[in-house]
Amino acid sequence: MEVIKRPVWYMLGLVLAIILVACGSTSTGSSTGTYGGNSSASPTATTASSSSSCGKYTVCTTPTANTSGSSVSIKTAAATVNGTAVTILTNAQGLTLYYRTTDTASSVCSGSCASIWPPLLSTSVPAGSTSLPGKLTIQTTANGSQVEYNGHPLYTYAHDSAAGQMNGECFGSIWLVATTDLAPGNANSSNCSGGY
């Protein structure tokens, strides 16, 4: 009888382990910085409005606007990106905004790409919480009316789950945090050390 009980307990433990692995972790901790530990941010005051957050380990199936009513609000935050102190752009909830260096007027991150990098959409030009040195505009893209800063379409990152996180910085060596000094066009150099 003892011989039969032991394998049953082993099988039960194995089944439980498989179930736990299959479910995965749904923790949305508030670590700051990238996986390489080269970025951190301290957000300024934010205001509440609805936004799209896909969660840390899940993926949205469609891009959704980070809107409250007809327009979004752009905030700023002091941050250290790749060892340099900068001012970054965030949405109203303090989530970091990014741009993609390979975007063009006719080709932006859309479709399945936009499920990981939700575009910042708005029906009107957003208000900035502070005076920005660059220009906020709206451009019709494959995603809809997408917010741009100095001509760069803006996105959030599905793996940022809290204000101050910059997990998308240098992803693929083409995704960068949008800073207030972001130059117009594609003349921005990347300080990515190989990306992911």
C-alpha cells in the first residue's frame, strides 16, 4: 500500500507544478528601469483618465487609445536614461511614452506590433502639462488619429505596468523613450548598448 501512495503523491505534485507553470506569473510589480538596469524615472504630478494597460505578461489584441473623452494629456517626468538625466514624456497616468526610429510617414507600428506598443490616440491635439520645447500634433496613421511629438508617433509599452517604468528603452535597438528634446525627423541617435 505504501508503494502505491508514494507515486500518487509524486504525480499530484507534478500535475500541480505543470498547472502553475502554465498559468505563469501575473505579478505587476513596480520595478523601475529596464531589464538591464540603465533607466529610471520620477514622474511629475499626473491626473486620472482611462488608459490601455495590457499588463506585464499579457498582450492586448487590438490597439486602444489612451483617452479620456476626446483628447489625452501629455505629462513630463525627470528620468535617467542610459546614464543621462533627461525629461521624458508620459501619458496622464505617468506611463512612459516611446517612439520607434524606423517609423515613417507611411509605415508605423500597427496590427500585432501595436498590441505590444499601443499607439497614443486622440481626436484632438493633446494638452501638455508644461510648456514643451517640441510640437505635439495629430497624424492619421494605420492606427487612427495618433499623437506625434516633433513628427514622431508616440506609443506606450505593454510591459510597463506602473509610472516610472521604462522597460521598452532600447528594445530591438529601435524603440526609445520620448524625451522633450527629441529632434524632428529621424535624425536621433540611439545610445543603446545592443538592445535586447
